[in-house]
Amino acid sequence: MRTSLFLSLLMLLSLPLFAASVTPESAAAFQAYDRKVEHEIRARIGAGQVVALRERVKRNGGKAIVQSGAEPNPNDVGSAYIHDWLGAIFIPGGTAAGVKAVLQDFGRHKEYYQPEVIDSKLLSKNGDVFHSALRLRKKKILTVILSSEYTTRFTDLSPRAGYSIARSTKMSEVENPGTPDERELPPGEGQGFLWNLNSYWSWEESDGGVYLECRAISLSRDVPTGLGWVVNPIIRDLPKESLEATLLNTRKAVLFFQKR
């Protein structure tokens, strides 16, 4: 048994054996799924339901709730998985302006969202459209460092409500991070734990605070045969855990920002 585990770990830690590449078919499936999600969210918001999980969060005492955004989750699209998670939280005393200010403060995301975000900066801004860069640390059994960029558009529905759509425009795995041999792999190559990450935020002031919701969809590799016991916690569990941590950190950041 010990020999089997040892050999599996050697296979896992050997990048050439564990490498994966996103296929055109998987990338196209993710783009089609993203368009469907955006249509659903715009239709819901257009119907006046800004935060879908508002009543559930209210019944849960304002605590964070995270659930599947769709079934099956993850969605097998051949050699890749599409992950879809929906989460919400209540920020007592929070405001729509505070939420928007924190989400737009890209230069400080490395403070707000540590330890997952280890560096962040605003690259450019054009009206309500922001281009930002984040260096991400994904850690669960293995540690993967990713260099990513996003385009985010913010929309105000009223002084008390709004939403944003963020799409990754670059997701590159960093090889040998923090060493003289550090280099970014071409997008779509590497171990494949995260190839795309899009997020849909919405917020609405009510009940003496603000309800905040995020739907995150991501694309990752599938599970290599024989390594599910190691890879499943990374591929299947990490997106949900990451979203919950993001909601909690956003609540903390909004309350801190409003006290300044």
C-alpha cells in the first residue's frame, strides 16, 4: 500500500507526466456556457431579482451560503470540467458604494484576498471597464501559482444596487515561482487546475446592510486515471472553498473600508 501511494505521488509531482492542455472543444464549451450564464443573470436582474439567494441568506442569519450554480457540477466537457458555484452573504452595515469601492480597488486585492491573491494591480481603466492583473496561489495538497488578467465591467442599477461581470483574459501557470528560473507557461498548458475563471457579482442594500452575491464559473482539466484520490480535492473541492473564502474576505474588506 505504501509503495502504491509513493509511486502515485511521484507520478503526480512529475510535471511532464501530469501535464494537460486545454482543447479547442473544451474552450468553446466554456465560452458557450459563459454566454448562457450571462443571459440567465441578466434576465434575473432585469426582472428585479438582483441577489438570487437573498431570502436564503436572510433565513441563514446573514452567513455565507455556497451552492452549485447548475447540475451536474462539475460538468464534464470531454477532457475538461466546467465548475459553476453560486454564493451569497450579508454585510451588516455595508453599503452598495462600499462593495463597489472594494471590488474596484484592484491594487489592494492582494491585501483583501490573501493568501489566495499574492499580488494585484490595476492595468488600465476606461469608464466602468477595468483591466486588472492578479497572481494567484491555489493550494490544496499541491501549490500552483497562476498569472492572470481580467476585464471587469461594472453597472449601477441604482445608488443602492449594481452588478459586475469579470472575465479572465489570461491564465498562465508559473513554473519555478520565486526563483531565477521562473517563467510563465503559455495559457492552456501546465497542470491544468485552472484555465479560465469568470465571475458575476451583484449587490443590493436592504435590511440595514448589503446583500452580496457571486457566481463563479471556471474551467479545469479532468481527473487523470488512478489519481482521483489526490486530484479530486484540488479540482472538485477547491472552486467551492475559494468562493466561500472570497465572500468572507469581501465582507471583511467592505467593513474595513467603510471605517476608514
